[in-house]
Amino acid sequence: MKKIKVVHIHDDSKFLSRTNRFDDDRFDNLVVFIGSSKWSNNKRNTVKNFSEGKKDVDNIIRYCNSADLVVIYDLNFIKSYIVNRIPSNVKIGWTFFGYELYKRMPETVYSKKSLSFLPTYQNPNYSGLKYFYNQAKSSLKKIIFWQTTIEKEFYNAINRIDYFFLLSDYEYNFLKSFWPNLPLFFQAPATKYGDDNLSFSYKTDDIIIGNNRSPYNNHLDVLDVISTIKNKNNIQFKMFLSYGPSKHYYKVVRERANEINEVGVIDEFLKMDEFENIYKKASAFVMNGYRQMAFGNIFMGLRNGVKVYLNSKNIYYHWLLKEGFLIYDVKDLACDIENNEYKLSYNQMRYNFNQCDVLSQKYNVNDFRDNIFKVLTSNS
């Protein structure tokens, strides 16, 4: 049986493991990493490292030209440029990270407080001249070096891509209302996080806030809520600020967090076992993002008996409720803390744990592989 040749294009090592979705004898996988990766060749994956230089990008395109499927992991300028130069007989799948579209709709995804500390020309707390200079400099580089523009390549790439890999059809329909020319929805698998057999007997009073330093978390609004709670019941709040952009915003959040005794900041990138251990012990996880994000953190929480609070503006709040999970609204956090109701009962923990298995079976990786194989072989 002829194998399907798949080229995977990455530039962030944190997400290289997503290539494992194609870990199947039917696929011949080439992993292209733009930058420096510690991944090495194995039974099903060949790994090649490239720079962002024009010569290396042209070499990546040559590899893509002989593939049956090219999978890009997020859609930045370089990947858009590559996508637009791949012949039409090669199918292209986009593993959506979120920021690619959400950053283009700031009024929808940021709270007013977060917006007030973002580097935009409208922001009185940030140098508008500096923002304009940096944007103009970046755009000019693209025009001079690549003979094109960021927006031109991005919008052309959306029209060129065949499949939009996404977990939630709710999110797809939401995005489609803003971006009607999105590629065809293709059901992505739900990754299983955590152990299969867990004990919920030991839970601390810790509450986790956010997943990184990105302004999409809308940290400042949560910190304001925490500061107004009179009876915090000896809770320690652990705020993850370990990676992400927005130095100015990060500085503001860090300073605000330091003003609240019960808030501790985690700003180093943890090993996986250390990260999992925090979720195993925590009682609640608060994600105040208005957009889809941090599904790995959410799933880790649900599987480890953590009470998950999401903002009702987040499409995943509604989708997870539809999928049968016990999910709670961020607006109820203060009341729950004061009434000592920020923990799940054992039965509630066990229920969400079981629902994770239901979700993983409903959107399983074997079906994903079968569907990919079926689509590609039917087109050949």
C-alpha cells in the first residue's frame, strides 16, 4: 500500500508532539522545523531543521511540492508565504492555534482593562509612536526582502488551505461568522491528558489562574476580583506567567499580582511532571479568556478533579457544557470562594474525569487518521 507523504511545518518546539496524530504506518512523515529543534528521527518521522532565510524557505517549498499533504502548525508570515507557493494538487491542512485570527479581532477577545495596556496606537498607556514605528519596520522588511506583505500572504493562504483542523465545531461556526472564507472544517482529535487511574483524595486550597502571560488571559480583571474578596479561606492563587509575548502587559500584571499577598507568580517553564503535579493538587482553575485557548490546561484540570471556571464569552464554555462537562462561570468565582464552594465534590470530580474519556473516544485519533487517509486517497 502506497504511503501518504505528509510534511509537517513547525516553528515552536512546545507543539512538536502534535505530529504524533499522524503516527501511523499509512503516513510517511517529514517534520520541518524552522529554527533549532531537539527532535530526532524515529520510525515514522524524519526531522529537518531550516532557518527563516529565503534559501531555506525555498527548500521547504520544494519538499512540500512532492507531498500529498502539508500540515502547518499555526499560520504566521513564513508559513503563509510557503502555503501560497505550493501547487494546487497538494492538499494543505491548518492546525489552528487561535492567535492567527483572534489577534485580528481585539475588541472581541480582550477585556477593556487588558486593551488599555496593549501596544496599540490608540493606547494612552503605551507609546503610539513606538508602536507605529515597529509595525512600519516589520512591514517594510517584508516588502523589501520578500517582495510581499504580511496581510496579503495571510489572506491568500486562508483561501489556499484545504482543511481547518479544529476540535470544536462551535468554535468553527463562531469564527466563520467573522471569516466566511475559512477552509473546510476537519474534526481534530481530543488529546488525552493525565493518568488513567487517579486518586482525588488530596487537594490543597490552591487555585490556578491562567496559562501564560498572554493578554488573552485577561489577568487583571481576575486580580481585581481576588482583591475584593474579604474571606479568601487561606487560598493560595498560582498565576502562570511562564511564557508568551507582551512585555509591557506582563510587567503590569506582575506588579499588580505582587500587591496581593495570596497571589504567587510562576514565571519559569515547568517540566511536565511538575506542571501535572500542580493540577493534581489544585482545587480550581480560572481561565478568563474570551477566546478558545489553553485547552490542554482545561483538559488537565478536568481530568484531575479541578473545578474549571471559564468566562461565558468563551465559546469553549458553551461547547464543553454541550459536551456534558461541569463547567463554571468566572463571574461566580468570588461568591464561591466566600462560601467555600470553589472545590468539586468527589462525585463531581469523578464525573468530569469520566467525561474526558467520553470526549477522547468521541473525537479519537484513530478516526482522525482514518478520515485523513480516506480524504487523501479518494482524491488521488
